[in-house]
Amino acid sequence: PDSTDGTSFFFFFAGLPVYHTESIILSMELDTFAIPPFLHSIDVEFVNAGVGIPTKTELFYGLCSLDPNDKSVDPVGSVSTHEIAPTQNLDYTIRFQNYGNDTAFYVMILDTLDANLDFNTFKIKSSSHTCDVALSSTGVLIVKFKKINLLWEAIDTIGSNGYFRYSISPLSNIANNTVITNLAAIYFDFNLPVLTNEVFNTISYGITNI
């Protein structure tokens, strides 16, 4: 930064041409980890010729490799209640990592979707490995990674990871202030499930899609 007052950082750009862009990359170190992960925020304010443009707040979860089996939602939503518009599509990502001491030959994700979601709008976005996906009429999502042969973290940090990502929309008649929650259970071979953190969003008719 060009200057700082201890809690705020200031970057100065002079003579920017029309349509020109600049990027600022911030690297932050987490001093702790938590389950569920903490929600952090950054307030960004743009000032042009002494006139301030409305502040934009960015929200993000503090995630690190110490807890690799987690779930995230995009968008996180506004303020502490994670507010989203009733027509907002939700992208969920489930990450998993083999923290054992041998190859995981089979991984299964069990994800019971919130009843306030429209199951007919479910779409697979991407996955790290080939998988079989089934969604029941009651919203039970089962993702099976057969013969995944996922190596363990101690011998292959990168190769021990996997993920599944999907999108889904709220019900068209969802009520204002409805809270949509979600977590998943991850099974490695025949072991007990590993539960992810729970994410949530609150429906707000007072905002537009993020």
C-alpha cells in the first residue's frame, strides 16, 4: 500500500485512462482455524477527486488446508445473515481430502438438500474425478466416486484432494427471511462419515441478485 493507518490500507492511482483497470492482490495469514470457519469481511471504498463512491463489502470464509473436508456456498450473501435475493442461484462446493494412511478406493458424499430449494433446478457444475450422481425426489443427493484411488496426504498433498460442485435455486414461492442451510457427510471407504461445516443463506426480498 501507499500508506496505512493500522487498520486501513490506501492505494493511490493517478491519471487512469477511461476503461483502464488495476488489480490489488491481498495475501492474509490465518492465525487460527475454526469449525465452522470464520466469516471475514473487507470494506472497499473508492475516492475520486475527493468524492467517495459507495463502499463495497466483500465477505469470505477463512479456509485453510488444516480442515480440508468442507463446504462453501457462492454467493456467501450480505451482512452476518448472508442475505440473498429469492431468485439467486446458489453454487455449492464440497471439498474432501484423504487424511488417512492408505489409499481411499471409494468416496461417497451424502448431502440432504434444504427443503426450501427447488430440486428441479439442480445442475452439476464440475467434479475432480469421475462420479455417479443421484438426487432423490426428497432432496437426498448421493455422489459416488468409485475406484477413485485417492492417495493419502502424506505422500501426495495435491493428489489427495477432490471436490464436487453443483448449483441449485430456491423455490419460486419462497418466503421472505427464510433461512437455507446445508452441510454434507463424506465417506471414505467403510469409515464413519466426516461432516463438513454448515453454510447458510437468508432470503431477502429487499436486495437483487449478487
